[in-house]
Amino acid sequence: MKAFQFVEWQKPGEIRDVPVPEPGPGQVLIKVGGAGACHSDLHIMEWPGGMLPWALPFTLGHENAGWVEKLGAGVSGFNVGDPVAVYGPWGCGHCYQCVQGVETYCENAATTNGGAGGGGLGLNGGMAEYMLVPSARSLVPLDTLHPREAAPYTDAALTPYHAIKRSLHKLTPRSSVVVIAVGGLGHMAVQILKAMSVAQIIAVDVAQDKLDLAKAVGADHGVLSTDPDAVAKIRELTHGRGAEVVLDFVGLEPTIALGSKILALTGDFTVVGIGMGNINWNFMALPYEVNLTSTYWGTRSELIEVLALAESGKLKGHMTYYPLDKAAEVYELLHAGKINGRAVITPNG
Ligand SMILES: [Zn+2]
Ligand SMILES: [Zn+2]
């Protein structure tokens, strides 16, 4: 079968011929319906070798959904042909974090799967006709959603969902939330916020077309981050108080600097993007009792919740679908900021 693989550090991926995997005991083979192209893959492909404990090559694609193709020995609860979404972070399954469904923070991550994070993150992912899932516990049945639409929700919606849910108690009718960067994750974040809170939603981006998308999917205001008055405008929109919640989907130095200037007292500043920017902190640098945190992906139960939100029609990703042989081109477009919403690779048409 054809697979889009990451072959060499700091080189773009390429299409290669690989064997169709055979599911062993407990494993499930999925016929891939869709695999989202995520900005984090660009970071991974740009980092030098040695930053991640992963062996190359492996097939890219960590946001996956499809149909059950073949069940390994001992797997029950699923039938061939069932449409399923794949929970992407694959932990050990038995540590305290995994038992709670928080496989992103598996306590045995260093020794599970040889240190790989999941399919498309050190192990073979979904940018291929078929993909091997190591355990049926990573599968969520789909009801009305087509797998190619469901695929990006497993990360591009699950990640903001997790970040939003932990701050939901701060999003009162008096509150504001700022979404920095309206890309694949940001445009989902706006919709999740709209569905789950009454707070004022302010979108921030470097590009007007991204702000237009944010407004179309529910943002109350859009502010260009390139505007020299961006901070003042956000302060004005928040009645001088700043935002109770800031979600930074970039995480570079300039976005972190912007976020720290627009926070309200006791606000939550959540950095989701892995831009690896630093923050300068001292007692006076931020308002009192501000919480600064990073989040990574989400939990298994949150994936069930976010898929329910999409099944209900309250979350509708702005998707563009591409065949597998366009994968390299898609990452070039993503790198150039030319993907509005989410690009999804559909290896089986
Ligand atoms: Zn991702
Ligand atoms: Zn674990």
C-alpha cells in the first residue's frame, strides 16, 4: 500500500510503498477514511534529529478515523466495517493517568511503544490506506459523522476542547476569552467556546481571512495581531479588565508576549501551540493569581464528548480534502499559511 512517510529529519515527507500490516492479538486494522494534516507535524519535520526519541521512517498522520478492516485475536466489541475515530495518544493503558483516560500524560511514556507518542508520532499513522491500532480501547464508534470529517476532531478539536474545559468555570457572562491564531485548532476552539460558554469570544490572528473565518463560526470580535494597537483594542473590548482566559495556539515568543499583556486578574493563560517561545515572569509582570499552563491533546472521555458535539451539529470543522499523493503539497500549503481551517488526507478516496 501507499503511505506518506517521514523518512529523514529536517526533510519533507514522501510517498513510499509499505506492506499492509497484519493485526496481532488485541490489535485492530483500520481502513483509513481521513487523516488530518496538523501544524505540529511541521515542527516535528523541522526539528533536528535527537530531539525526539523516535526511529525513522514512520507514516505521518495522528488525527485519524476510518472503518474497522480486520480484528486481531481476542478483540471484541467491534465488527468489520464499523466507522470509528482513533484516539491518538497511545499510553501504557494501566498507569494512573491512562486509567483515567489521560493517555497523553502516561507515566510510562518513555518505555511504552519504544518512546513513541502514537500513530503518526513515532509509530505508523493514518496517511496510508490502512493503519494498525494497538488496542481497541483507542477506538470510538461513530454514529452520523463520516470518518473523513471525524478525523481532525481527534486532535484539532480534542486539544482545544481539553484546554477550554479546564477553564470553563472562569467563562462567566462577564468574562472574555481570547483565541490566538484561528488555524486548524483555533477555528474549532471558537465553536467549542460558542457551544459551551456565554463569554465574549475575541479572535486574534495575523491574517484577515482567518479572522473572517473566526467571525463566521461564532467569534464576537476579530483583532489583527499585526495592528500596533492590538493590545489596546483587546483591553477596550474587555472593559479594561483583560481576558479571563487566553488560549495561545501558536506558542511563539510574540504570541506569548501578546497573551501576557491582555490577561485579566486571576486569569488562565493556556499555551497549546508548541512554538517553544519563552515567557518572562516576575512578581509584577503578570496580574495577580494568573495561571500559566501548557496543555497537550485531551483524554479518551473528552474525545467521546467532542465527537458528540460534532454529531450534534454544534461543531463543524472547515475542512478541505486531499488525496494521499497530495500530502507533501498540503504540508507546503500549511507551512505557507494557505490552509484555512483543516486539510484532511483521504487515502481511500
Ligand atoms: Zn496535531
Ligand atoms: Zn500509562
